[in-house]
Amino acid sequence: MTDVRDEDVVERPDEDDYDLLTFGEAGARLEIEIRAMRSRIAELEQASPVDADAVSAAKERLAALQDGASRNAAQPINDENFERFFGYPGKARRNTAW
């Protein structure tokens, strides 16, 4: 059994509905992939001989993941950006109870 360190734990918002891919869950999954890619890059860089193409590809993937995480962390959907996000006019729901 592997010990879990505090830095290995990824925060997930308590209020998220895990049946849906919410911003919080997407952020958690992106963080997991970012950490895995950083580890992969470290492994590739320590290999002998170093595969420069693999390192370059892994770094490109890491940059794409970080870009996705940055977009995911942007301000939540509101009335002003609703149409741009969803592609049709509407109002953002707030504090709704189903």
C-alpha cells in the first residue's frame, strides 16, 4: 500500500455534483494530470540517454494542461459571459434549488 502525502492530495469542492464534470472537478483532474506530467518530465530528463523529442513533447503537453487549468480557473459564468460560453443567449442560474 502506498502512503499518501499531503502534497499528493488534490482539493475537490465539497459542493460539487460528481455526476457532472464541473469546473471544480475539471480543475482537480487537470491538477492531477499536471502533477503527473511534471513527474514524467523529471523522469525523461534524468534518463540516460535523454530523449530530447520526448522531453519536448512532454513539455508541450504540460503547457497545454497549464493553459487549460488557467482557462478553467477563470471567472464563473455570469449574465455577461453566458452567451459567449454556451453559444446562445440566456441568464446564469444562481443559488438555484432543483
